[in-house]
Amino acid sequence: MAVRGGAARGVDAVWERAPERLRASADAVRRLRAERGIHFAPVRHHSPACAVAVRTAIEELRPAVVLIEGPEEFTRLIPDLLHEATRPPVAVLSLGGPGAASSTRDGARARTRHDDTGDRDGGEGAGFYPLASFSPEWVALRAGHDVGAELVFIDRSFGERSVEERAASAGDGGSGVPDSTRAPDGVDAPGGVGAPDGVGRSGTAPPDPFARTLMSERYLAHSEAVAALARRLGCRDHDEVWDQLFEARASAELTDWRTVFDDVFAWSALARLDYEEGVLAGEGSLDREARMAARITETVARLAEGDVDGGVGGSADDIRPVLVVTGAFHTLALVEALIGAPEGAPIRDRQPEGGYGPVAQGEAWLVRNDHERLDGLRGYGAGMPSPGYYERLHAAHLRELGSTPSSDEDGPVGARALVTEVLVDIARGAAERGHAVSLPQVSSAAESAVRLAELRERAFPCRTDLLDAVRSCYVQDDGGVGGPGEPERPLGLAVAEVFGGRSLGDVPPGSASPPLVRDVRERVRAVRLAIDDSVPRTARLDARRTASHRAKRQVLALLDFVGAGFGQLVSGPDHVAGRGLGLITEEWQYCWTPLVEARLVEMVHLGATLDAVAVARLHAAEARLAGTAASTASVAVAARLVAQTLVIGMGAHLPRIVALLRSTLDTDRDLDSVVSGARQLLGLWQARVELGAEEQAGELLDLVSQALATAAYLVSDLGKVRAEDEDAAVGTLVGLRALLRDAAAAGGTSAAGDATAAGNASAVSGAWADGEARGVPGPERDEDGVGTAARAAVVRELARLRDEDGTAPAVAGALLALGFTDGEVSDDVLITRVRGALAAGADPATAVRFLGGVMRAAPDLILHTPEMFDAVDDALRVLDGDAFLAVLPDLRRAFTWLRPTETHRLAKRVAERTGARVEQVDVRVALSEDDLAKGLALDHELAAVLRRDGLAHWAAGAGAVTTRGEA
Amino acid sequence: MTITGTTTGTTEPGVEIRPPAEIRYAAELATLDAWDTERGHERPPGWRLSPRAVRAFIIGSPELGVTRKFYGDDPLVDRAVVSLMGRQGLMLVGEPGTAKSMLSELLSAAVSGSSTLTVQGTAGTTEDHVRYSWNYALLVSEGPSERSLVPSPVCTGMREGQVVRFEEITRCAPEIQDTLVSILSEKQLMVPELGPDARVAARPGFTVIATANLKDRGVHEMSAALKRRFSFETVAPVRDRAFEIELVQRQLEAELGPAFGWGGDRPEVPLDVLEVLVTVFQDLRTGSTREGAPVKRPETVMSTAEAVNVAVAASLEARYLGDGTVTAAEVARQIAGVALKGEEEDARRLRHYVDNVVRERARADARWKAFFTAAEPLWR
């Protein structure tokens, strides 16, 4: 197979240096074509260049049969796929047969780990086979149908694939997964479920923390090789390398399909050589290739037999051609297996003696798809980045070649013309969002794109040239475009819209998608919740002690989370809202109504399984959170999302949300939010057993520790609060102190011992001292609690704030009281400070705010510390009447923090001091504050009148008790 | 009037502290020129080299023996080269110390063979610096004439068809900046004093590379009209620690000469102290330590340029006030003075950093302990 001066630089050189094995295979390709009529179309999935080449090949060859890589049970769906109402992007959703164990990538893994009853049958390991208008497989189907070819999917049935294989394929589908199972060019992977997709498992393909490591060294080797190649070609990543080599060809060049396929073959065969047989076998690639090779042979034989007219002559003219459209990664193997080369032995040996027999059956559904799920940048492993752009590129190619479907005739003709359209659309999109782009900017961007393409030796401006042109010409400050990891900017959104695309596919009416509904039914049934009638039921669950209850709770919470309207929590601990955390049992009401099914059907586009839907929802929530401006990002909100994730048993997705939370921790300026977030996290840690989140326990504690560090930073803000915010500040302070105490008790290996040790208040300061003395560098968990260093920092900051002048009085009071309770402030200091704050001459309002802080933080202080009582008493006695009245409301509130029994004891003390009876002091009257104020004012007036009339002695006794007794 | 030792493009390397790029890399430029000729690369009008050769000059080409001079963002270089071919000028923006000026010097050296047509923007830059001024003695004796006109670098660049650099353009008052507006759009400069039709017309190859800082204190706004005449490129801060250490070392030598051991009289800044310095700057710049612990990021720009300033100040302190050795303690004290520009919130952020990150590191590492001991009292 000679390479005819491929337009792209690089490929020729690659071919020149090709190892002997490749040269031999090139010869084999020629022989297969001539002798047996087998034509190969090696493709990269979702490559417009390959799609154009496939179309031309089919139109020119007019093959009798088009064989397509894709589970063979999909053949049944071909009529649906060809249906005129079917509009890409669509996807074929495949579910494992009954024999398949669960290994859906995201949810199921996590679930089987946490869910004790997770051995549900079937419905798992869904595979997702997306087809876009620019997918070579889609074009093969449509163009093949147009020339009257028989269309057959030939890959191994999804249902037959082993758990490992599916796991590998699942890994392939996800983005975050290192390309361990991917060929460097993304040409499809040995592990790709073979689907043109390399199969992103059902639903969206979010990055998953549980990346396979089956071939991690391979991955490194690959990335090394690709990086080296990218450097040589001046490309930034392997996608750009692909663009440079293939997508940058002009329409006319692409119609030279033999050259295109030869080049793709050369390119991917080299990648193939990097893989060892063992790896390919373990992943199921060899099994799949064995099946495909066998089906190709069968097809060719069938054609030869059935061809009664022409006979089975030896001349190539009599042979009716067969076109084989597969991921380029498999082509070398198929060629070697079919030609009988020694390297093909591992594949031939796998084929059963009597052939594979009839086509495997399996469940598969045609579903709508959208570009978001196709975007390589957004997480779909075998996808190309920027599906929106590639769709336009493909359409532009077709228009230039004059093979456009009639509905799609308007638009740029040819890839060069596309440049302006894309740039104008981005400009328009940016303008709609408030970033004006002028006409000269658009034209200079177009010029710049063309020059960049020239500089990079491309026939026309490709994806990266356009993006660079936008960056050069549309940005007029130093803020960049905005994008992942950066704040969203109008221009970035416009680029995402144009390059990401918005297309939503359509499937023929009547092709419903029951997998999700079935999955939910099975999951609900698996945890023994009744769904056979629509009678409302109540489930009382003790998730803390009973594993099966935990499973039930999880399913109920999961359905609640996705919004299926199945059940709701009536009572019990709500870890998300942070309510009822002390309760042991929880009560759910649930009911399987038709409405539930209807809602599930509405969610079908989000995923084929409940987990996939939940993951999609989770992503949406994450995106919302990530989208909030840094100034309003709230740790408390992020912590809630963490709670939500754990409650629905999606612990596997925690790392992303944790990362989000971490960044929020960095920007949140609200101590209260940080403290309440940290307390929620600590609460989750405490409930880790009942939530099945033992694995995440360490992570949670790390977060708490980070939150403590942030809190330390923010503590000093408390000193500066305005008077009206003092209450909230003191509340935060009390929460922070509780957090410190709980954190000190948490985490250790000897939790029990620590808990008791931490029970006493000095543990907080003790930990601090310990941390210093032992010189433990680790900022994280120690034997004596979480984030020793961070806690120490908080304590330090609190002490600093306490001793600072100018700290808001209520905060100062609360700090003093807490410091005393924790043994950090001595009796003397306390009394001196309290007397100082309440001394005669002090502003009564400030003094009362100070007292309010003390009372809120440690209400019983006044009972247990006689000196304190004296100090307060003295202070109140010296107040003159007007001042007293002015501060009275605050004063009253300060004393409401006492429990009734404490109030009673205090009343006794006051009575002793004033010589009145307790009943006179501790009176509970149902009066409003206004009533009281009015009464007092009246009293005061009366006293004034009496004084004026020389009758002051009348009011002396009782009046004194009433006023002072309020204390 | 002549300035003693005024240099022209012909000075031998080694005589100047820092000869311009076209002299330092004369051999590489010649190689690239030959390469262009050999390959028949097209050179845009007025350019000494082809765009491809300009790119190779900056990002290096092992095959041609051309060293890499700018790290980290190759597409940025592509875009910059392409922008220079267009009608607009090129505006390099970014924090101080991101090698903007270096990039502009390299680009103009490669494109025009000269990087010395430079306007150094300050608050005192006047229109004369951008347009032309007069030799007043000649003006008085001869009246306005070609001879008495003193051209600005911009004026010369237009005449010769060369790239003109405008450094720190945002430090000039907006009305001075705007002098460029009509020059860039009309590509000509009117000289009414010499007659109604007198003008300097730009020859092909003329363009302006400006560098600017949009966020720093004390910089001016840029008018929308001027912005429209530039392609903007943001140069990101250096991320690589070793590269930044190297940059600081190099700058230190440029400012204070070689260290003791190398025949100079500057106290040497040991590598491990530089490491502390660069680590502090990187931590505070990125908002996270290398271990991933979050750090509060100060408002002050923690640029490489500032790191150099700290290193210089620490060296001076060690030499004149200390015992001649630069330790982490000097660095800590100088960071307080040099990097902090009196922003109260920044002091608090740094205190937080010292209190948490540095405190932890100080437990295991003597250098950090020195830093901590010196820094702690500063932030009370």
C-alpha cells in the first residue's frame, strides 16, 4: 500500500520509517482488496475527514456489504437508524445481558462498594454508542443504504463481554481516565467497547476518580511519544496532531479516500505496535477482533456463494466489494488475521472451530443524544473535542463536494469559507452576552486565522487556528478568553457554544427508552421496597445499625435527589439540611405511581441508569456551584453538596466536589459559612458508618482541617463587625468553638479515648500545646484530633482577637467567656475585664453588648462565678434610670440564654442580694416587650411625678426591686 | 551633544552589560536567514526573516542549533508572529516579570534585525518622544528643516520599515498613548512644521510592539481607540520553579554584577535561599503551596520582577548591614518591605501564610526556621 504523497506533513515520514511488519501488512491490504474484495476503511471515531472519505469510498465502490464495528446485536436496530425521523446526534444504548455482572463505571462501582445488597441482576454495564452526523459510522450507514448495500454490525456482542472488558471500556469512555486504554490518537481503543465510541458508558461520562491502572506504564509511554510528536509538529496535544495530519486536508483531498485511509492506517498501526498481546487480550480487544475477522470471512464467503450469476471466478472484477469500517486501531490486527500472517495467530486461535454461529442478541435502544455528550473536552473518551465545530466542518466539506442533503444547503462551502462563519458566530454569541466584537476585529481574526494556518503549514485554518485567532483579535485586555478553570466570560461562553455545539438529536417516535425505568424498578425492588401497587407506604429505617436499611435509605435518597418523586423523608436525621442529626431512626413515605415512571422517562436523556442520572444531576449541581462568582461562593453550600453526594451513596464522585469545596474555601470570606460548612463535614464524618462513607472519612477530615485553617484566617473579621451583626458574630464564635471541640475529638486512631479526653474543655488548648511541643509537621490528622496545626492557629487568632482593643464588645465578651470556660483566661483576668467593660462611666450600650456576648457564650458563668455576679450587679446598680431603660431590651435578651432552672437560681441569688422574695424576681408573665417597656416608662413617669410632689419615699422600696430585679 | 559611550548596533559583545538581542544572537539570526534563503521561505515585506524563522528563533529549533529563548506558551508565540504581519500592533500584557519585554525584544530583533527602536514609557513621556522633536540650536538658526528635526524611535521605525517597541505603554498618560492611534491606523506621521505636505510615511515592516500592565497600581487606562489598534496577548507568569530561580539569578547578576566567588563584590545568594524566596513567591502567586495547601493570595503582584527586587535588597542588606551572607532571614525582612505595598489586607494574608505554612515548614527545615524567626515579629 503505497502512500501517495499525503498532503499532511508527517505521515509520509512515518510510513518511510515503518517497521517491516507494517510494510508486510500494507502488502496484505492490497492482496485482500484484489483477491477477496475486502476494502478497509480505518477511521477515527467522529472524524469529519474520515466521514468524507467513507462516503466517497462507498459511492465509488458501491459495495455489496458494509461491515461496521459495533456490537452485532445493533444490526437489529438498523431500520430505526435509517428511519427518516432519526436525526443525529443519536446513540445506541446497550445493556449487558443477564449474565453480566455490574460494572457501570461511575455509579455502580461506588454502589457495589457501599451497598450491601448491591447484587442486583442485569441492567448494568450499559454501553453507549453515539453517532453524530460527522461520524464515519453514521455516514457508512446512510451512504451504504443509498447504494443499496447490506449493512451489518460485526463486533462482539456487548452482552458477551466480560466484566473486565467492560470495566476497561468504561474506563475508555471517561475523560478523566488517563488514556490508558486509548491509542494515542484516540483512534479507538483496544478496550473501546468497540463501539465507534470506545463506549462511554451510559449517560454522561464525567471524569472518574477510579481510573483504571491496567496499563498505566503504557499510558506514560504513549503520552511521551505523543508529546514528542506534538513537539516536533509544533502541536499542543494529540488532538491538534490529528488535526494537523488529517482534518487539515481540503475537501478534494479527502475524496482521495485511498490515500486518507492509507495514512490513517499507517498512523494507527504504529500506535498498535506499542501494545503487547497480553494487554490486548486482557482487555478483550483480541476477542473482538477475532469476532470481526470471522464475520468478515463469513460475509465474503456468503457473497461468493450467493453470487450465482457471476460465479466464483478468480478475477477481481467478479468480486463484489465489501467495505469494513472500523476504528483504525483494529485494522492492522484484522488484516493480519485475514491474510494468515503469523502475527494474526493470536486472533485466529481465538475463533471457535465451528464459527460464531448466529448473531448474538442483546438489548439495545436508540436514544437521543446531544453534543455535550460527544465532546472530547467535556469528558467523552473517544470523542473529538469541539463536536459543534466538527459538525460544521463536515457540512462545509459536503457542500463543497456537492453531496449535501437538501435540507442543509445553506452555509459555507468548503473549509476555508467556514472560517468566517465560525468567527462571525462567535462574535455574535459574545455580543449577545455583552462582549461586543467589531467588524474589523472579525476580519482581522479571519486574516489572523489564515496566517496562523500558513505558519503552521495547514491547508486551511483548523480548530486551534480559529481559537488562536479569537484569542488574538477578540480579546482586548489581559483577561483571556475564559474557560475551564477560569471565570466564565462572555467570549468563553460564545466559543463554547459554537465549538461545543448545541445539536440535539431525534429518534423515530415509538422507540421509547425503558432502560432507566427498568433500572430504577430493579433497584427499588432489590432493596425490598414495594412497588407493585401505588399505595403509599411508610418505611422506618435504622440506617446506623442495619445494612439493609442503609441500602433502602440510599435508594430512597437517590430517587429523591434525581427528582423522581418516589419517596420523601418524613422524620429522622437529614444530613443534607443538617436537621435531626441526633435521631437514630428515620421515616420515609414512598409510593410508586405512574407519575414516577413518567418523571423517569423525562430523565432518559440524562442516562440509562439511576446512577447515571444522579451523576448528571450531580454535575449540574457542581456546575451551578462552580458557576457562582467567587465573591458569593459559599463553603456552606459546597458542604451541603458534599453531604448530598454522600447521602445518595455517590462517594466515588466526591473528589471533584471536594476540589470544588477546596477552591471555595479559598475564596469564601464569610466565617459563618466556613464554620457551618466545617461542622457539617465533621457531622458527616461522625455519621460515616451509617452513610457508608468510611472510605471518604479521611478526605472529610482533611477538609475540616482546611476549613479550620481558613477559619483561622477569617477570625479577625469578627472583631470588626457592626453592632447589628454582633449577634450573628457571637453565634459564629460559639459554632467555631463547638467545631474546635468536635474536631479535637475526631479523627484519631484511638477515637474513644480521645473523645473523652476532648470532652473536657481544655482539650482545645491542650492540643495546641501538644502540637507545638511535639513538633509534628503534619497539618492533618493527629492522634488528638483533626488539623492540630489549624486548630492551634484558630486558637491563636481567637486569643489575639480577645486581647485586641477595638474588638466588637459582644465578640470580646463572648471570647472572654469562652476563654475562661476553656481555661485559657484566669479568674482574675475575667473579672478585671468584666468589671472594666461594665465600669461606671462606660457607655451603657457597649457594656450591655459586652455582657450579651458573655451571656450568649457561657450563660452559666454568672451563676458559677460569684465575682462575675457581683461585677454585673454593681454595674447595673450604678446605671441611672434612663440609661437602664435604653439598654433594657438588650439586657433582657442577654439573660434569655439561661435555662429556666438557671434563671430560677439566678433569681434566688438576686433576691438574696436585694432582700426581695424569689417569686418577686423570677416572674414569668406573658407580656410583650412593648408592654413591658410601656409599663416601665409609666412606672418611671409615676416615680417622677411622685418625686416632684415630694413623695419620693413612696416609690423607694418596690420600685427598686422591680427595676433592678429584672436582672 | 554626544553621550559618552552611546552605543550603536555595532558594539562588540562583552563591552556592554547587556547587548541587544540582535547582537547576542547574531549567529543564530544568520543561520535562520540562510535557512530561509535555502528553503525559499517567503518573507513578508520589510521582514528580515520569514514568520517560520521568527518562530524558530524564539521557541528554538534543535535541528538548526537555535536555542529556545521563551518557555511555556508556543501558541502565544505563533499568535504574536501572526499579529505582527497584520495591520494592528501587538500588545503584550501581563504581570511584571513575565518576560514580556524579552519577548518583544526577541520579536523585533528577529523581524527587523533591531530591537533598539524603543520608547520607554513613563509618566514623563511626552508627545515628542512618540513623534519628533527639534534640535533647538538648529531650529533657531535654520528654522524647521529635515536637519533640525530629531526623529523619535517611532518616526525612525516608520522611515526604515522596522518594528518599534513601546515599553510600559500604560505608564504614559492616555493622551500621550493616543498619539499612536492615528500613526497606527494611517501609517503616516504629519510634520506640519516642514510644510503642509510634509509627512513621514511608514514603509512595510513598520509595526509597534507595546508591553503593558493593566492591573498594576499607578498605570493609566488605555483608550478604546488605542485598544482597537492592537492585538492583545496575555503573557502568563512563570510556573516552573527551576526556571524562575534561574531567571532571578540572571537578573541579580545583571543588577549587582557577579558574586564574590566569581570575581565580583556582591554577596552570593545561596541556591537554597533562592529556593525559599522563589517558593514563597510561587506559593503566594498561585494561591497554593506545592503540597497543595491553599494560601491566601495577596493583592500585590508577586511577580518574578518583585522576587528579583527582594533578592537585590536582601543582598544589599547582607552586604552593608549584615555579615555578608544572604540568609532566609534577610529575604523575609525584605519581602515585608519590597513586596508589601502598604495594603493592610495583604499584611494579613502574609501573616496567615507565615503563621501557617512557614510555621509548619520551619519545624523541619533550618532555612524556613530562619525565615520564620525573622518574619514572625514583622507581622504582628
